[in-house]
Amino acid sequence: MSENTIPHTDKTQWVSSTDSKLYSLKNMGRYSQLIGNLSHRKAWLLDNEKLKALYNENVSSRHLEVGPANAEMLSNTTPPASPDEWRIHLMDINHNPLVFAKEVLNDRAIVEAVQHDVLVAPWPNLSRAFDSIAMGNVLHCLPGDGFPGKDGAFAGIADALTDDGVAWGYTVLGLEDPDVEHNFLARTLIRAYNKPDRKFFQNAGDRLADLEPQLRQHFDDVTVWSMGSAALFIVKKPKR
């Protein structure tokens, strides 16, 4: 696959008509300020330094970034290899984040990208290809009845990860999760993002208590914890 192409695969039709605006190149340019800064710090109470630590501790020379957005985390990660040896693969159902992230990362690594629905597993031509996989701020955007309804994403990670690889991610939990205390701003945003005419988020049924058992269907080594409004996870040893 050429590193200069972004191939299209068959996609399911869950992306709304607003996505062309939501994931515009202009919005990708504002992602760090609106999401990485304001939403993470003020609403979700996610510690960006701890998220960056996840990358620095686990990223490999063969890495897959699912839902790369503006590639902020990877662009601030200590390279595990030289630019001609660090291979980064990007995957997203939306085209513009792939274009934006690829441009950001081109000087740091050999970058390839594929446009594909993460819920449709196995992911195209990626089986056992990566020693590290990250999926940040993705699961709360996916349709499905809680984490069991989003199992295709976990199956995709397990298939694409090598036997000795590691994957991690973070996602905002549902408004009614009894194990999470959302602040006022988080509750306001989650309600607004889940409105039927928007569907920026589709996480009403996402519960912290459901995440670990769902991951354990695909991995032998699972760690799950909460941070503010979000759940974080690290998984290893995919079941074959």
C-alpha cells in the first residue's frame, strides 16, 4: 500500500450528514484548543500529561492510530525509531482527519492511512500487524448499545495487534453511569452531543462496569480505570 494514498473501503452509513462540517480540515486545525485543551481540562477532566505518558510508555515502531484527529498525541510522543523506521498507520471512517494527521506526521515517520469503519472487523489487511494501537476519543462517538454493541472495535484491535503488542484508549462515559460523577459542563456537553439531530456522541449506554468484561472477551491482560468523565484501558495478550 502506498504511503501517499488513502484507500477507501466499504463503510457503514452511521456517519451523519453533519460530519463533513464536524470533521472539516478547519476543525482539525482547532482540535487541540477545543478538545485537547478545553474539553479535556474543563469537562472530561482528562489529564493530558498522563495521556501523553501512555503514548511515551507504549508506542512502538509499528503503530496504529485509530481516530487520529489532528495527531496531537503522536506529534508530541518521543519517537521510538528514526523517521525512516517508524511506521505509523492511521485509520478513520472520515477522510479529513486522515489527511490532516498524515500531513502533521509525515516528517516524523512513514505514514499510511486507510478510511474504514472501526466497527467492521477484521480491519482490512491489518491482522497481527502492529505492536502498539491507540484509540482515543473514538468509542463515545460510535453507535451501539453500550460497549457490548461496540464490540467490533475491540475485535478489530485484537486482530490487528501482535501477540506481544499493547493497545490503549480512552472514552467519555454515559451520562447515567452510576460509577462516574460528571461535572456540570460535562453533563451539559454530553446531553448536547447525544441529541438525535447531532449524534456527535452516541455513548448513552456506555458504562464503566461493562468495559472490562467486554475487553476480556478479546484479551487476557486487561486494565481499566476511570479519570474524570472518562474510562481508560490498556490491553495485552489478544485471544486467538
